Amino acid sequence: MKAWGELKSSHGWSYEIVSSEHARALVLFRPLPLGFSLAYIPMGPLGQWEGLLPSIDAACRRHRSIALTIEPDSPSSANTEHRLQEMGFVPGAQTIQPPCTLLIDLTATEDEILARMHQKTRYNIRLAGRKGVTVSPTNDLDMFTNMVRETGARNEFGVHSPDYYRHAYELFHPGEYCELLAASYEGQPLAALMVFRAGKRAWYLYGASTNLHRNRMPTYLLQWEAMRWARDHGCETYDLWGIPDENPDILEEQFKERRDGLWGVYRFKRGFGGSHYRSMGAWDRPYHPAYRLYRALAKLRKAA
């Protein structure tokens, strides 16, 4: 938790960790004009956190936060939403992290995990090996950041600065909480990803690829080796991190035609046989009248 705070604090945020015997929260603060801030708790709070709320409120007051946004990593339910509303939360003005994802169960044998995948995905994993693709850990952050920029430009999405990825690797890799894996052919890197773990779960957060040797299917073998790395480090779940915010029926009806937003990656991710999971998304706790302006601007950005 502290490492994520350190990472964000080097890139424009500040943070506090608020904790009790039964709960924890990493509270990030993004500066706003006139000395205000926006408070944000990603993937949390954790544990039995309702009793922690006065301490979280106090931290937000110290940072002059106009609102607190939380994104708990737990499924939505009518009871949970009702309780949040009783505590003064409202549905979030905008979701920061994608609420929908696919989760791969790593508790089975490797053969069983492969058997749950779509036949074409399983075939592509084995094809990559037959065509000479190899996957191995690397510390070549220049290669990775250059590849990320290339991928972002090709697919028209924003990326972090090179320093961000480098700092993330330096913070998490020494404790084996992160690995940078590269898929190569004859010494030429074709694709790479950065996988993170905490507790029994691993996340595929950052990935990139080139246009070279795409027929050798390097990204498929790369994901499989990331799952194996997570499994070897005691993880029971591999999180493919981010698919369109739709129910499974809509996803299956539309994935062949849609390419906007996260639809472009869903067709690839769905082949790995994960189960659909939707967290409760973002919820806001307003503190200041300026929150109304923030909410109105968020709606305009969403409509644009």
C-alpha cells in the first residue's frame, strides 16, 4: 500500500495511509486550484472500514478535499449501495478504474487452466512456442517504455511517462511484487507486460507490443507466462484488468463489431477463459459546494 502511495506522490499526488486494527485505506490527494484537492481511495478501503471513516474524513479535511472518491474492490449489491448512501456517499461522478474485468482462476493445474481457455487462444499459446517465441524476465525499462509509446500511438490511448513505469518497477520488483516479462523472437522483443501481485491476486496492468512478427502470436504466450509467474508466487487469481462496462450477454453479442474504448482488447482477453466480475464502481462523498462544479464538468467530459 505504501509503495503505491510513493509511486503516486512522485507524479503529482500526495497521500496518507489511514488504518485501524480491522481496516486500511490508502488515501490519494490530487491538487486542484485555489488550494483544494480531490481525495481518492483506489481498490478500497480494505477490511471492516466503516469505523475508519472519521479518520478518513479528518485526512480529507487536512488536505481541503472537495470530495472523496472510493472504488471498493467488492461486487455491487442493493444492500451495499443502500449502506453507502446512508453514510453520505452518492454514485461517482466518474469511474477512475475500469469496474469490469475478467478473473482467471489459478488454483487448478496448468492443464486445467489451459482447458478453460477458448480453443483458438490455447492454440495461439502453443503456436508461439512452436514458432520460436520465448518469454523471459527483463529489466530493460527503455525497451518497455519505448514499446508502450509505440502501442499508445498505434491504438490512440494515453500512456504514463517513462519515469512512471521505471519508478513502479523500482518500487515493486525488489520484493518480487512485480515482474517485467518480454516475449522475443531471435533476440528481438516483440511484446512486453508488467504484472503485479498482492496477497493471492495478480494484475496485468501495463502491456505493449510491436508490429513485428504478429503472426507468431507473442502476446498470447506472454499472458500465459505472466499467469504462470503469478501462480508460482502463490496467487490464486489473475486479473486481466479492464473490459467494457457491460453485462456478459452484451459483451458476447457485440465484441465482434465494437472496437471503441476497451472493446478493442476484450476480444483478446475473453479467450483466456476468465469469469466476468464487476465491482461496485466509484462512489463520492462530497465535502464542499465546489463538488457540484466538479460533477458538472465530469458529466460534460463524459458526454464529449
